Amino acid sequence: MTIHSSSQHANPSLVETWLKGWSLAKGVGLPVPDYDGFRVDVGWADQQIRYVFPAISAGLLHLAQTITEPYIFLKVCAPATAIQPHLPPRWIIQPPGFMMTNHLPDSPPRLHLPDGYRLNIQTETSVITASIYTAEETVAATGHMVIVDDYIIYDRIATDPAHQRRGLGSAVMNALTAQGISMGKNKGILVATSAGKALYETLGWQLYSPYTTAVIPADETYQDAK
């Protein structure tokens, strides 16, 4: 798939599918349509609500002008350079994200672990978790996935800094992918950081859309929208 310019729209259905997966993986309420996008009532101390938009839209711009409190996140499938001019100064752009997709292989990928590590898969709930442990039984890397319709949504793929550059992130992804393939699914979606994007590209993932986040810092509340 090709990257969407600021004048193009990400597929709203695909964005909603990813957001449902994110919500299920995090154990929060499912997204509901709101304005021109979707709203998730997250309810965390540092993130009360998130709005996610397939493109820059009238609804997004309205919220940017009228929201004045922190902990409400605006997220849009567009580059930061496209949305920044439309935001009042109180909004701060966060580090870039990247929505990525992949058509997965028909057979499970080969799993390789360095010596001294072991893999554990938990499938007791709708959230499947892959964890890699050291010989001392400390967690070296983890990742999560859920199934939404025909898609595998990957979430929170992370490697402890002390164990990076040993292929553990790839091992977690391959273990989760094998689980998804065993369930008859072969399409994946995730949102990556800059560092994660580099890893996923080595595993065959493609950039679908830039994914920009803006939020009002907690120490800056406003009484009006000026």
C-alpha cells in the first residue's frame, strides 16, 4: 500500500478495525463514531479520551479549537506538517507514529531464539501475549495481539533495553504471527514508533499512513479556546 498524502483519506473501516484492536488489547471501551472519526473513552489518569480520524476533517478542526483541557488526545492519519498549521498553540505534536499493514504468509514464520531465552504464549483471554524470558526468569521482551474480523492487531511490542539487538522483537512478532495464522488470519495492522517502524519493515510490513498525535500538556489548561 502507498502512503496517503494529506489530501487523501485512510480507509475509515481499516482505522476503526485497528482502533477496536487497540481498545481490546488495552481493556478499555470500544470506539464509537464521533464527529468525522472515532472516540474512545479511555479513562486513564493521563489519557481520558482519544479521538482518531482517518484524515484531517471539519470535526477534527472543531475539536482542536474547542478542547482546552489536557489528557484528551487528537490522532489523525496525516503527517504532522499537514495538521500543525490548523492547531492552536496550546496543542503539542507528539513523536511521530506510523500506521503499517502486512499481508502475512500462509505458513507460520520460523521462530529463532538466542541461547538462554525461552518463549511463553498466553491465550487464556482474547488478548494473546507472547513473552520471552531469560534464564533468570526475567522478562526480556513482550508483545500482544487481538483478532478483529479478518485482521490481527499487534500491540505493545517491546524489548527490554538490556536485551535489544538480539532479535527478540522479531521473535515476538513471529510468535504472534504464528498464532494469528493458526487462527486463519493473514492480514495485520499496527501503529509503530520510529524505532519500531525500522524493525517491522525488515519483517515485510509496509507504511500505510503517517499517524500524528497532538495533546495539550497537563501543566497548561485554558479557560477559553483563544
